[in-house]
Amino acid sequence: MNYQSSEKLLNIENLENLKGITCGEDHTFALDENGNVFAFGKNDKGQLGLGHVWETEKPELIPSLKGKVKEIH
């Protein structure tokens, strides 16, 4: 995967009504207003909680957190 650093907000496909976003070196998590958390990035050990172990360039809903999260940091 080819990652780029940016200081400006990018339009990310399939993410709307975001309440929060947090990023690590190799991954990103986004929270929407409905309490859903989406993850994307490096996931070779399943660290994103998506139920698989491959990297993802597009945000995927973390099924176990659907509708349960109030805020992220």
C-alpha cells in the first residue's frame, strides 16, 4: 500500500456524518454519529478488529462495535 501524509481533510468514500477520527502510524479509525466505528489501514495481525487479516484501503465497519461507541481519541 502506498500511504501519504496530509494536513488537510480528505473526502473518504462511504464515510458520512463523522463525529470523530483518530489515526495511528499505519491505520485510521472513524466514528459516525450512529456510534459505528470504521477502520482502515494495516491489518496483518487482525489489529483493526475487522474479522480478517488483510490491509484495507477503504473504511470497513467494525462489526463488534456497531452502534456502541460514543467517542474516540
